[in-house]
Amino acid sequence: MKLIIQIPCLNEEKTLPETIGALPKAIAGIDTIETLIIDDGSTDRTIEVARELGVNHIVSHTNNKGLAEAFMTGLDACAKLGADVIVNTDGDNQYDAGCIAALIQPIIDRTADMVVGDRQIDNIAHFSFIKKRLQELGSWVVRQISDTNIPDTTSGFRAFSLDAALRLNVVSGFTYTLETIIQAGKSNIAITHVPVGTNEKLRDSRLFSSIPKYVKRSLATILRIYTMYEPLKTFSLAGGLAFGIGFIVSMRFVYFFIIGDGSGHIQSLILSAVLMLIGFQIGMIGLLADLIRANRRLIEDTQFRVKKMEVSQISSNRLQGEEIRAKES
């Protein structure tokens, strides 16, 4: 069984040596451990340092495309390189690499296809009280809408089976952490969590410049992804709310009409008609979006099969090449 540890990097020349140095050299149940650096448009010596450290594979973006795209680039590369298990960690050595064995154990045992490392937020000393509470609130929201039980949904310390890696599709340009959990929950990917440790803070986060900005972008991501996977529920709620308000306003007009004062409340009748019409149209949009969702699931299934065929072909070609080289030697 082959494990590839992928590390998305943006200007990590200072922290990369410590991160790479802490990675395990052997794990029970794993035959081969390799490392992959995804260079997301670094302008420092990240690539040179990675080579000096003996990193097995390096893929590079010509410019900075963001953490989410770097993550997906890594999964694609790992799959094509023959990984059976993929671990994603950060280049700033935030996570305790000694926990990788525990992180991948559910995948080795075939009890899960995706495992999220639970940092146990309250134990992280450099997180402020407000940040801890916001992390807990955000994780609770994601758990409710994804039907999962992951306590630390923003943790980037994760493990994936090959099948899970091939099924995931990240459309958000912000971060993959929330989206992949919602997708796993809605796509019936077996997901679990294990407690992991963290290391001392080496640098500030580059994902967001302030907590309000992070909260705003995270909420937008959650709403967008939930709407993608549950469009009928989302639009039915919005449409039902508009229709309900319109109905209540119409009842107000009916009341005044019965007592003989209807002519003075024509505005209520017009407003109720507009709101009820809007509610009905939103409901129709929800039905259309649900049909699009069904079509997208078929496309995702087709994409998974194509990816699996591509990976199998690459693996077959690699084995043939090794056999030819063995004969020649």
C-alpha cells in the first residue's frame, strides 16, 4: 500500500524543512511513503528547498491559484502517482506529523474513506477565545447541513482513500475544508475523525486577513455548497417564506374587505399578489435546480469512472515500463 503526503505550499522556504523533517519514515500497513509538494506560485526558494530536502514529487502552478485549487491539484497528482492513501497537511508545520499513522488507520482498516484530524480547538493555546468559539459555531453549522459528526471542520489535516480522492470536486476558490465535508456527507462518502495534535505557531495564517472576513467568506461558501447539494430544500424555504408572507398580507386585505373597508387597502392586495408570485417563481426555480442537481450527480459519477480508468491506465503503463526496464537490466 502506497501513501503520499501532499503539502500545498506558498512561500514556505522557512517552515518546509521542519515540516518535511517531522514526517514519518515508516508506518505499519504502509509499504511506501512518498511526499508531494504543490507549489502554488511561490516567489521564494520553496521549490529549491523541497528538492534539497529530497521531496519525491513537485508540481507547480505558474501563479497563485489559491489553497482550494492547490489541494485539488495535489489529489489529482497523487492519484496518478499510484497513491492508495493520501494525507494532506500544511507547509507551516501546524499539525503533528506523528499523528499521521492514526489519521490513516481507518482507511487501512477500510472503515472510512475520508478522515479529518480533530485539533481539539480548546487545547490550541494561540487561538483566541473568539476564534475558538467561532470555529465551534462554524463546525456545528457544517455538521447540521452535511449530516456528519466532524467536530473540527476547518482542519486541513486529512486522509483520503483513492476512491474518495477521485470523487471529490472543489468548486470554491476560497478553501476546500468546508466544501469537502459537505460533499462527503451528501455523497455518502464514509467519513470519520480522529484526535490529532498541533505544533507551535510558526507564522500567521495566509488564508484570511481578519476574522470578520473569514466568517463572511465561510458563510458564503457554506450557503453556496449547501444550495448545490440541496437546491430544492433551499429554494422551497425561500419561496415558502415569500409566499407565506404574501398570504398573510392577503388575509389582512380580506379582513378589511369583510368589514367594508377593502377599498382603502388595495396596496395590501397588490403586495400580497407580488409576494405570492415571487414565492411561486422561487419554488419553480428550486424544481429546476433539483433537476440540474440530479444531472450533476450523473456527471460526477461519469467523471469518477473516467478518472479511475485514467489512473488504472497510468498504473498499467508504469508496471509495463518497470517490467521492460527489469528485462533490459
